[in-house]
Amino acid sequence: MTDPRADTSGQSEEPAGTGAIRFASAPGRRLLFATVLGSGVVAMDASVVNVALPTIGADLDAGVAGLQWILVGYLLSLSSLILLGGALGDRFGRRRIFLYGVVWFAAASLLCGVAPTIEVLIVARILQGIGGALLTPGSLAIIQTSFHPDDRGRAVGAWSGLGGIATAIGPLVGGWLVDVADWRWVFLVNLPLAVVTVVVASRHVPESIDPTVLGQPIDLVGSALIAVGLGATTYSLIRLPEAGLGSGTVLVSGMLGVAALVGFVLVEQRSTHPMLPLDIFASRQFTGANLVTVAVYAGLGGFFFLLVVQLQTSLGYSALRAGAATLPLTLVMLALSSRFGALAARIGPRLPMTAGPIVIAVAMVMMTRIGPGAGYVTVVLPAILVFSLGLAATVAPLTATVLGAADDHHAGIASGTNNAVARVAQLSAIALLPGLAGIEGDDFQDAVAFTDGFRVAAMITAGLAVVGAAIAWITIRRPLDSFTDEVRPAAAHCSLSGPPLRLAEPHGRAPD
């Protein structure tokens, strides 16, 4: 592969500096292709594995807990280190860290593909998450700092939509690979995609850094505390349904996790150079968008973990057919994501961020009808189409709102924070939802038992989506021009100086 350190200044055909690339230009298309492909591989890998879980479980003799850890191990390292990845990009170059992440992710994918046991596969998935943590915040920060302010809303919408498509197409790709080859190709397919990403990004993505953090120490203590906190807490949650609340392991790991998370907050409050500047949450807009992320992505993560297994276990679908069943989601996202991003830029993000989760909740209720004997056209497809509409209405406005609440210098922190929040929500749901729904042991091979649990899970996730809608309605302000007065007092760590989606001046500065 190309050395990620090569060409740190960009090719001569690119505009000098950042914030000048236009969306419709050739440099803009190449930059968007590289960032979407890199982050899309990570997003797709989070969903492509789902459809292969029954086959992996049978091949490696793993129960529900082992299958949970295949997903949770990946999300755990990704969410634990994604803030560090954003901070490293701000200090040492967003493109450089992005490329290191792609190379790391590819190497870990190779290890996943040759894993001989469930334990080795889980370790390899944890390593994959580290690579994802390096590249994911950089991809969005590159877009936010490289595109012209007038084109950022459109670029973020395209990134969100195409990234959503990568996630949605994952089950189809995974099902096809499982059926025609082997589940190991679900991971090995990442290698050629990584090569293309490195080549294109090395040549066509300009470098950018945050000059305000140069020379500052990296918050290694905070990084360690958040990793221990999330790891111990997640382990406790996964062990809880099987071992019970009285288990010493559950109690000790749970208390350790909570103590580490509290320690993380205290360290960040007192640090002169925190990994996560807590005053970034002083913005009601930023905090509200992240709370919406918690509710909605918890529902999405937990539900998608179970949906493709339900299609195979209860409806008897092959892995390919289960993946193909979600293909309409890809088509709807492709058609509507950028349109909803543009709509939110015109009318403000409040309405789409409220209506979208409500539509998602309706779709999840509709999916409770999925069970043995259910028809695809009459039961599965309508629910997926409604779900697709809600997801398209939610993702682009949500992402752009988070980024619009931070200036260009802290794009990496804003992106990393929101990504971390989303991943923590997902891994928490995956850890808790099976137990709450009564799914355990070998239920993934029992159609009746799994269907009963699946329906309970669908109602729980529908409730989470409704909570997300309520939070959006309460915290997200609709009139774009009203942000100016609120954001001027923000501290330097998060200069909230421009409205979401529509940035009037370079560097996200609102006109005086």
C-alpha cells in the first residue's frame, strides 16, 4: 500500500489550503469518494457481519454471548478510542491519521478472515475497531474543513447518505459472500477496498490540522479511563442475563466500569488539555443532537443485530436472501438522504429530526409481525420501506447539526464525540437487548423462542426511537438564524459560531 505519510501537502491540482473545495468539482468528487469509501468500509463492516452470525456461530461453536462479543468487541474499541482518533487527527494531520486507520483496519480484517476460533475472532474484531477509531472521525472532519462553507451541508448530506448505504448494503454483501464462498470473506473483502482508499486519499485529499492544539500533550489518562469504563461496563451488561445481579464478576466489573467513567469526567474537567473538552456540551444544540443520537442509535444497533438473524431463524431465509431483504433500504437512502439534508438546510433540522425517529418507531412496530410464515411483500417489505424513510429523514440532518455546532478547528472533536456516542449507544443496546427480550443460549437456532424475543426487542427499540423524537423536538431549535445569539459566548474549545447546515463564512464563522 502507499505510505500514509506520503504527500502530506496534497497534489497541485487541489486548492491551496482547506475550506475551498467545491462539491461539484473533480477534487470535491475525489475527496468525497475517498472519505466515504474509508468510513463506509467501517460502517459496512458493522452490518455485514450480522448476516453471517448464525454461520459463524455454527462453524466456531459459539452461543449468543459469543455472537454478541463479535459485534460488541468491535464497537467497544471503536467507541473507546474514537475521541483519541479525532484528537490525533487534529494534532498530527487528519488525512495522515485517516490513512493509518485504513491500513490498520485492513490488517485486522485479514486476521479476522483467518481466525481459527471464536476467541481469536473476537480479539481481531477488537483490533478492527481500533483502526475504525482512527479513520472514522477523520473522514468527516476532512469534509468539514476541506469543502467550501456553501457546500458543506450538501457534502455532509452526501457523506451521511452514502455511509448509510454502505451500512444498509452490508447484509446483502455479507449474505452473498456467506452463500457463495465462506463467512471469512465477509472480512477479507475489506482488503481491496482499503487499497483503493489509500491510493485515492493519498493523492486527492488535502491535509489539515488544528493549529490551536499543536504542541499540547495527548490526554492518555482520559483515553485509558474511557476504554476501561466502557469495557468493564459492557462486560458486566453482557454477563448480567446469564450470571445474575448477584454475581461477583458482574458486580465488580460493573463498579469498575462506573468508577472509570466517573474518573474520566473528573479528569476531563481538570485537564488543561482534555481529550473531550466538556464545555463543548454547553451548546444546547450540540448536546441535544447527541442525546438524539443515543436514543436512535441504541434502537438501530440493537434491532439490526436481531433482524437478519430473525429472517434466517424464523422465516428460513438463506444468508443471501436475508441480506437482499434489506436492499430497499439502500435504494431509499440513496434517493432521499441528500434531499433530506438539503431540506433541513432550508427549514432547519428540528422537524426532520423529530419526524424521522417517529417514522422509525412505526416501522419497528410493524416488524413485530415478522415471524414464521410471514410473507416478504405483505409483511417484511412494507416495514423496511417505512423504516428507510425514517432513517433517511434522520441521519443527514443529525450529522450536519452536530458538525454545525462546532467550528472547523474542532471538527475532529465534534465528529469523534458524536461517533463515540453512537457507538456506545449501539454496543450498550447489543449488550442489553437480548437479555431484556429473553433471548439467550442457543435461541438463535430456535424459531419460536427467537421470534418471541424479537417482538419484545422491536417494541423496546420503537420506544427508544420515540424518546429520540421527543428529545429532538425539545432541544433542537428550528429557525436557523436564531443560533447566532446563543452561540457567541461559547468557550474556545467549541466555538459555536455558525448555524447547523448553513455556514455563512469560512471556518464556520457567522457574520457579525
